[in-house]
Amino acid sequence: MTANFARPPSLLVLALSLIFCALASFASELLQFDAFSPPSEAAVKRAAAAIVFTGDFARIDEALALLAKGRVHRVFISGVNGGAGLDKQSFVAQFAQRNPKLASLDRLVACCVEMGEAAENTIQNALETQCWLKDRAVSGPLLLITSRTHMARALALLARAAPNHALIAYPVEDGLSEEGRSEEYLKFVETLVLLRLPDVVGRSRFSGLFAGGCPPSS
């Protein structure tokens, strides 16, 4: 009696299956765009540090408020430079004016806020955060504070840069127009594509000072 072995799938079937799985994963990620809710109080307090990617100043306002209330105890802000409308030397004065109810902001910042000044885009924000985490030997979950429509892109990049950290999304409303929202969505799609390309083809050309690793000042 001859054994009846199942015929192995052809290479074409395997290739199509892999493509289908990749497309399904891609589509699933696209559906997550701006579908974020504020985390629970318990989730916020689990964070070892709050991470802010610069852009809309409301992101920094929110991080400082959380810090002042003792809901987080350590903040890292990536991209504090002129391109983001920020300067490390005038930071306290700038945000004291925006947040007059926050008492002793200078002491709060000196105590618990660190800043990276090299990042100029979201890819570099993630890489600058990676350098800070390594330099400070930070472990534990990270609370990512950024605008709602920027969150999916920032999360995808930070997850790649800090794979050993659980990430907690803390969305801040940005009040973007429909046109602005569409622009952010396209950037998110572009980011998902870049993350699936080899570094030499994709992300590396956007990495700036981080292309060769952590710059000395980071």
C-alpha cells in the first residue's frame, strides 16, 4: 500500500500567503490611526518616564501638568531646538508664560525634565529617545505624549527604537483641520512603508545626526 503524503504548497502559494499576511498587518495598523483614548490613571503611574516628541506645544504643556501633579516623575523631551520653536535656555520662561498656574516651574524642570536638542523629525525623535534610554539605563514602560494624529506614527517608530519597553499612548488633542489630518495620515502610511524597507533604503536617509548612532551631545 502506497502512503498518501500531502503535496507541499508551491512557492507561489507560500509567497502569496506571506504577501496576504503582510497586507493584513499593514491594513490593521492603518486602522489604528488616531484611534487612541487617554490611558487610565493606573497605566500613567506605571510609566518609568514620560516621553514627548516636540511639535505642538500642547504636548509639552500636558507633560509638565502631569509632572506637577505627581502623575509622572520623569520627563524626556526630544527635539528641543529652533526648528520646533524651542530653546533650552528660554524653555522655563516660555512655558511658565503658557502655564501660569504651574508653580516653581524652574525647580520642576531642573529636577525632573531632560531634553534632547538634536532631533529634527519623528524618526530622529525616536532615535534620540533610544539614545537617552540607553544613556540613562531607563527600564520599564514609557508614556508617549504627543498629538492624537501624530501618535500612530510616533508609536510605530518608538516601538522600533525601544523594543524592550512597553509603550503607553497618551494622546493630546491637536485641533487639526481635515486637511491637516489627511496630511498626518499620509505621513503615517509613509512611515509604515519605511519601517518595512531595509535601513539603507528607508529610514537611514531621514536619520540625520543619528545615522551613525548616538551623537556625542545626545
